[in-house]
Amino acid sequence: MSKYIIRRLIQAIPVLFGITIVVYAILLAAPGGPTARFANNPKFTEADREKFKKAWGLDQPIPVQYCRWMGICNPENEGLAVFIGSTGWPAFLPTSISGTTNGLLHGDLGVSIDTGEAVASRIARAALPTFILAGNALVIWILVALLIGVYAAIHRYSLFDQAATVFAYVGYAMPTFWLGIMLIFLFSGPGLNILPAGGMTETRLSPPFGSDTYWPYFAANPATAIVDIVKHLILPVFTLVVVNIAGDSRFIRSSMLEALGQDYVRTAKAKGLPVRVVIFKHALRNALLPVVTNIGLEIPFLFTGAIVTETIFSWPGIGRMTIEATRSFDYPTLMGLLLITSALVVLANLIADITYAIVDPRIKY
Amino acid sequence: MSASMAAPGLLADRPANDILLDVRDLRTYFHVMDGTVRAVDGVSFSIRRGQTLGIVGESGCGKSVTALSIMRLLDIPPAEIASGEIIFEGRNLLKLSEDEMREVRGNDIAMIFQEPMTSLNPVFTIGDQIAEAVMLHQGLSRKEAWNKAIESLKAVGINNPERRVKQYPHEMSGGMRQRVMIAMALSCDPKLLIADEPTTALDVTIQAQILELIRMVQDETGAALMLITHDLGVVAETVHDIAVMYAGRIVEQGSVDEVLLSPKHPYTEGLIRSIPSRGMRGQRLNVIKGTVPNPFNMPEGCNFAPRCPYAFEPCWTLDPQIEEADPPDVACWLYTPAPGFLAPKRGAQRVAGELASGIRS
Ligand SMILES: Nc1ncnc2c1ncn2[C@@H]1O[C@H](COP(=O)(O)OP(=O)(O)OP(=O)(O)O)[C@@H](O)[C@H]1O
Ligand code: SF4
Ligand SMILES: [Mg+2]
């Protein structure tokens, strides 16, 4: 098993490498470019543009730009020596050997054009809110979809099953942005003002999440702080999971029904096992096999969904940062974000594959 | 091998009051979109302790539904047990609560299914699947149950049971899996073993081995056996008594010798004729002409009339019942005089010994 995991991890390396090239190519192909942020500024002359380009290294040939971003090239050197770090070792080696500090390979994703802050630390700060949102969404999504799907399968054609079907169609068809706005309207509007409309913390009570003063505040009042975050989580989590719950509850229901109709379930009943064991051991375990793969493939939607959801609910995560970076043509930040989300997708698939190999004894590894 | 030698007749002359299972007028219907399928329509038979009964008939005649009704494994709805009694050791299984019925399943009555490839759960080891029933019914600990699983694998002739017990079904062949199913069925020492076409899905050579195994374990444990098959050869080699089913009814019953060597019912005769025999190799198989009646549109008189070469007047209007048969055990107007009609055409009876030669070879 551990051999299989290691092999899969090694296989992921070329994929991640490919992703860096694709991310780079996509952003190159996108209209605008880093200087588009000044397009509406009449004082920004052609000379300023050249200066800006030179300052950000945009005057270099594209392969050089890419290599610098990756950390294969050392921007201090010229000619063929660009591949050599300050210590004389090849630049792509770890900083302690090559002395090179720039580029992805050395943990440097560049500097945000917008804020001047290091992209890596910007993303790191936004990652925690996103993980809180996506993590809660994932757990609730899987639990609720399982409960609905399994219950509906066991009580097929019951009132509950029919209600679940209606919910699934409505939920699946509902656009996320519309749902989010409707929820804000319903629960934070003038009528029923019981939940916060956005943000991650109550501004009047608590410092902004992740700021320097936040953690001391959190340490002093952990219960209040957690309740505060939970309150802010309800609407965005709901918005984020509705589509997934709608789809997966159907999927789990049909998978469960299929399992319940299998010969081995009849065998289990013929052994005299209680219904509970027949359903939750014999049928469910098999029904979950396709579900594992399916959920693995859907996890990326948590990140794409987060872009819309975080924007609607002003959630300070990487989704909202993606929109902000796009608006301000902040290419280094955008590139870092795309890279991180792609890497997370690869990771999610890897976890799904490994889980599948654990739960299905027929998988050879 | 002769048919009379093949049947393990050791318990044939036990007293009739030693009845283990008594099925009376069982009617199992399926309510489906197009109407009602009377899959089992008034079946009665009984099995004594240690007796071996074969149930034969064409596909769709209600053999599996009969077995599943006894085990109460049909989904209700669409199934409905419209009437009848299933008396097992003095208790009517149809009246038991679900919990009481669970005590019977796997413990008193065990069942082996046709499809060894799909009857075992792919995600659990076979040891787990055998031990689970043992733990439940015999209250053994995990460890003891596991040892019992190894023991029963050994008993069904599986080599290296200590290793096999840890394997998953996909690591075994079909024949091996059917052995596992038999081991599982026997693990709780059932009083009745129902085998629903246990060899149909297997290669011919494996079929013989599995039948031999069933015969052997039946002999050793003394459990009664209800063997369902559409293969008369299998019946002849494995069981002592036989019931022939057609369209949800038993049309003829008796000992294997009686029924196969001198079949009375025209349907039984047709079945025997359709067995390929050595002398007939290369010739066209004698299959009963026509098809099983449409379950939504059963013939008015005898169900077999549209296919019966001997059908005469009463057959088209009157339905022969095996319960009212005289002489007993065959539901046909050729034998029981139809009310209001002249004596049956006994002249139509056939030379039976010759027919049975097919199964002897
Ligand atoms: N779940 C069900 N719903 C509707 N009809 C059914 C169902 N199960 C069985 N039947 C019908 O009941 C009749 C008897 O089926 P059964 O499975 O008992 O036949 P069988 O004698 O076992 O045949 P085979 O040799 O093919 O196994 C068939 O006409 C079948 O279509
Ligand atoms: S009752 Fe008539 S139709 Fe039915 S089997 Fe006998 S002879 Fe044939
Ligand atoms: Mg069948």
C-alpha cells in the first residue's frame, strides 16, 4: 500500500510540472497583460510602461520569465550563467546549496503587483479561511448527501424520497450566485435579520480574521470567537454545498439501490443477518465505492465554487483573492492562486484514488 | 450409473410423521405494472428430515420463487404471499415475526444460490462472510467463528483453508466460490439446505464435483435437501424424490425412480425426452414444442394444454389439481377422470423405460 502511495506521489510530479507550464501559457494568452492595470490612466506614458516592464522583468523573453518564476534561472546573471546560482551550483537546487531564492522551487511566488506583499504569504494568509469554509462544506456535504441518499434508497418512493428528488432537481438547477444573494436577502435582510450577510467575523466585536490582533483576541475568548465564525459560516457553507448535496444524494441513492439489489445482499439476508447489518455493512460498503471516486472528482468544485461564494459573502479566502487579483491585473498573485488550486485538485484526486484502493480489495496496486 | 443407485435412499423409509417442512397451497404473486404474475399458484409438498427432494421445471415455472417464499426473502411488495402455510418444525414460517424468521434463516434453513460469482460480497474476505453468520447464530467469539470458518472450508474440500479464509471472492474461481457458499450454508448446521441451481453457472467438470460435494455433505450432516434445477440428470444423481413444476404448480411428484422411469404427466415425459442421450448425439434435441404460457394470460383449462400432445376435451375447460388427483401425485385428466367426461384415454400412456434411457447414460 505505501509503495502504491509513493508511486502515485511520484507520478504527480510531472503532472504538477505540466500544470506550471499550462498556468503560465493560459495567463500569457489572456488579454490585457500586467500593464493593463494602467490602461485608463492618462498619465501613464509609453516610457512609464517600458520602465514598469523592466522593473518586473517583463522585458525578458518568455522562457526566461518562466524560468525565473520557476526558480530555474537566476535573475542576477546573464547569458548561459542564468542557470547558475550565486554559490556556483545550478540555480534550481535548494536555496541552501545554490543560494538562489527566487522562483517556485524556492518557495517564492513573486511579489503582488497590487499590494507589494509576497504572493506566497498572501496566499498562505487567505488559505486558512478557505480551508475553514471548504472543510466544513466538505464534511457537511458528504454527511448530508449520505443521509439523504441512503435513507431515500431504503425508503424508495416514500414521501421523503419524493421530497429529496424535488430538492435535488431544484438544488442542482439553482445558480450559486443567485442562491447566495437570496439567502442574504432572506436571513440578513430587513425582515429576518438573524445571520450576518458577509465577512468572517463580526467587525464590531472582533479584529479581522488573520490580522495581527486576531489570534490574541481568539486566545482570550475562544468560545465567542468560534461561535462568531460559525455564524458567518452558515450561509456560505449552505450556498457552497447545495449543488453537491443535490447531485450526490441522487448518486448515492441510485448506487445504494443498485447495491441493495445485488445477489450478495440476498445472501446476507439468507444468512439471517439483521436488516441493519445487511444495509449498513453489505450494501453500503459496496455502494460507497463509486461514491468515493465521484466525490474525489467533485472536490475541485469546492474551490471553483468558493470563488463565487467567497465573493458574495466577502469571505477573506483565496476565492475572493482570485477575483480581486483578476480585477487588478495582479498577475503574480493570479499565477500563484491558479497553481495552488491546481495542486489541490491533483492532491484531492490522489486522496480519492488512494481511498478507493483502500476500500476496494479488487484494486491492484 | 443407474438412476436407482444414484439417489441416496438411506432415509427414504423414515416414518411420515417425521416431517420437517410442509408447504401447503402456497400462492406467491407479483403485482407488477402489467398486472399480477401468479409465479407460484397453489404448491404443496413436504420434506421429511434428511430427505432429498428435487424440484424441476423449465425456466420461469416458479422454482426460485417457491424457495425464496420459504426463506421469506422476497420483497413485499411487489411480491405477495396470497395464501398458504409453510410449516417448518411445527411453526408456520409465514406467521413468524421478522426477528423470529431471522433466527430460522441461515441457522435452520440455509440456501445456496445459482450465481457463485455474484453471491459473495466482493469487499469482505470469505472468512469474514462465513464467520459473520456463525457469530450471529451460534454466539461464538470472532476467533472461534474464524476457526469454524476454516473448518467448514476444509469440510468442503478447499485446500489450504488457513490462507483461503483471508482471501476475497475475486481471488477464487466460480467452483471455489460455490464451495465457499456451501461452506457458509453448512457452517451453522442447518436442518434444511435449499440449493437453487447450484451448478448451472459452472463448467461441466466442476458441476460434477459440486454435486458430489452436496451429496456428500448432505449424507454426512443428515440435513434435508431441496435441490432446484432444470437438469433432470442432476436430479437423478443427487436426490431421492422429485417434484415437477409447470407454470407455478406441481404437476407430478414421486420418487426419482417412479417419475423418471415411468413418467405419467405429459410435461414430465416431454422433459425427459428433451435430455440429449448418447444414442441421439448429433440428432435434433426433442424439445417440448411451444412456450411457457404468458403469466398474464393463463390458459383456461390445463396450463399445459396448448403444448400437450395428448390434450382432449376436458383439458380446454377444466383445470386438473394435484390435490384431487386419483391416482395421486399427477395432475392430468389422462389419469384422474374429469368430472362430466368419459374415462381418461389411458391408451395414450407411453413406454417409459425407453424414455428414461436418456438420463441413465
Ligand atoms: N421480483 C419479481 N417481480 C416480478 N415477477 C417476478 C419476480 N421474480 C420472479 N418473477 C416471475 O415469477 C415467475 C417465476 O420465476 P422464478 O424465478 O421462480 O422461475 P424459476 O423457475 O426459478 O426459473 P429459472 O430456472 O429461470 O431460475 C417468472 O414468471 C418471473 O417472471
Ligand atoms: S390434463 Fe390434458 S392438457 Fe393437461 S397434461 Fe393432461 S392431457 Fe395434457
Ligand atoms: Mg430460478
